[in-house]
Amino acid sequence: MLKDFGKAIKKSLKVKTMSKAKRAIFDSDRIKRLQEKCESKYCNPKCKGTIFEPGKNIPKEIKNEYKNMNFLIKNQMQTRKKIFGKKTNVLKNDFYEKLSTKNVKSLKKNGAISGCIQNF
């Protein structure tokens, strides 16, 4: 599913009349980041490195990502607390337990092996 994600986006964005500003918006670095985010949400067994990762604390990857931005770390911690409550795991077969079975089936049909998201 996500193997050629970047290539597909690049191909769909190639328009002869595209201005330089539009090209800058859809540059390869941005496409690469988009692909990484997509992979972390849909191709990430056990949701490692996300706020859905099982355990009691926020993952080290999140702390490293927002190293000097304490307000973002605090925000992630609050979001995690809302999602988990008193639990230490909110995943069911690598998909967030509150995703509907219809959405999980749809995600799996499109090649996802995880669902590290709240809404679909």
C-alpha cells in the first residue's frame, strides 16, 4: 500500500502550469515527511514511537522529536492521558481499540497493518 506512496504523490502533483510556490510546497522533503507520518500511523506494529505505544510513559521517540519544545511534550502527555486513562494498552491487534470494526477492515483492505490514530 505505502511502498510507492511518495512516487504516487509526486506523479499526481506534476502539472505543467504549477508555479514555483506550489512546487516548493510539494518538494521531495515534504513528500518524504508525509510518507513517514503515514507509515508511522498505518505500518507501525505495536505503534512504536507514537502516543499509542503501550506502557505507562510517553515514548522516548516523542521526547526526542520535541526535544526543546516542552509545551509540545506536555501536550502529547495530556493527549496520551486522555486516550489511556488508567490503562497501559489501548491497542487491539495493533489498531486503536476505539476505531470501529468497519474502519479497521477498510484500513486493512488498503494495506494498513496498524491503526495508530484516533479517527479515520
